[in-house]
Amino acid sequence: MRRREFIKLLGGATAAWPFSVRAQQVGMPVIGFMSARSPDDSKYLVAAFHQGLGEAGFQNGQNVMIEYRWARGDYRGLLPAFAVELVQRRVNVLVATGGEASDAAAKQATSTIPIVFVMGDPVRAGLVESLNRPAGMRQVPT
């Protein structure tokens, strides 16, 4: 994925957060970011993620907190545990990257927290019923 596309994804994802969720927060909003990859494999994506958030007016540590979880290829063990942990942490939005395993783990863990994911066809992957009614998942076009 090219950098500009990723930045557009994140800008759109930030705009897609329900305003009521942001308005109800007493403390700083928290983004749960989970990936099947390692931080070393994803440096450019994290940089683009921060840039996209910055363009939308969000700065990590100032008006939003980001909690990262890296599965480092452990799709079956760590990803589901990370998704549950971030849901229990009550993040405001869950970002699932690094492949369909991250997306599926996020969807399995919650039906109430908005999930942002990057993939080609979430209907074919079984993550959403249709693009018109994603039933809890929000897709940002790639």
C-alpha cells in the first residue's frame, strides 16, 4: 500500500469515529493498534499512521493515546489475546493491520468498538455482511 493511500485511510478512519463516543470521553481517547507484524516491519506504516492522525488534528500523547500490540507473526496465539486485551481496555477505536488474521481477531473480540482495517474484499473474507451494512465493521476504501 502506498503512503498516500494509508494516510487517506487513517484520516477517513478518524473522521468516521462516532462523535458521540468522542463527546462522552472523560479522559483522553485511546486508539488500540494491533498488527500481525513486528514494529520493525511496519515502521513506514506507523509513520504514515501518525502523519494521518496529525493531519486530522490528533497528536499521540497530547489529545489521543495509542496503545500498540505486535503479534510478530503469532496469528493464533497473540492476535486474539491482544484484541481482547484492547477491548477490555475500552479503546475508542481498534485499528487492525497486518492481514486478515488481525481483522478477524478484532471482529471476534467486539461488536461495539469501531474497527478500522485495510483489506481488499471484507465481504468475501466473511468480516462484513455487505459494504452497505458492515454490521459493526467500517471499511475505508483502499
